[in-house]
Amino acid sequence: MEYMLFICTDPDGEDAAPGDLTIEQWGADLDARGAWKHGDRLRPVEAATTVRRRGDKVVLTDGPFAETREQIAGYDVIEAADLDEAVAIAAAHPMARVGRVEVRPVWPLDAGD
């Protein structure tokens, strides 16, 4: 099953600890196991554009929709057998200590409920 990992900043996060994986090591491990599908960094929220359509009008707003100190800094799509494995993969991500990693199962459009 595919899971999306939203890699988030967190002002209350800790500094990296000795022995923590680097992002390169984390990615190489997942890639070697065939669990990493794709992912990347995202530009800062200042580069975001929020799009809304109201009636026939398209409304654009600079920045993110939500006002928050945290921001989504990147994403990874992984393959895992179940939520427990996805959580273990997310817990090993370097940003799990210095930020946050939100784990969500991908819900394919043709999958129904």
C-alpha cells in the first residue's frame, strides 16, 4: 500500500542526535528495500499560491491557505505493507525528530470507500 509522508517543520522540534540518519542515508535505505517511490523538498510557503474557484471566478492568494508556524517542507511517497510499517519508516526519517512527519494512506480514485 502506498503512503504519503508530509514532511513538516516544527518550531518545537529537537536538534538532530548523534547517530540519527541523514536524509541521504534514510532515502538510500528505503530505495534499497524498494519502499521509496518518490519525494522531494518544497519551496518555502512564500512561493505558494492558493487557488479557489467561486462560481466562474478563480481567486488566487499568495502563500498557504492556513496561517501556521509549521509548514510542509517536503513529501515522500512510500510503499509499506501496513500502517505499522509506514509509521516505522516515518519514525526513522530525520525530520521526525527536528520536525514532524504526517503519514497518510494514499486513496486511489478507483478504490471506492
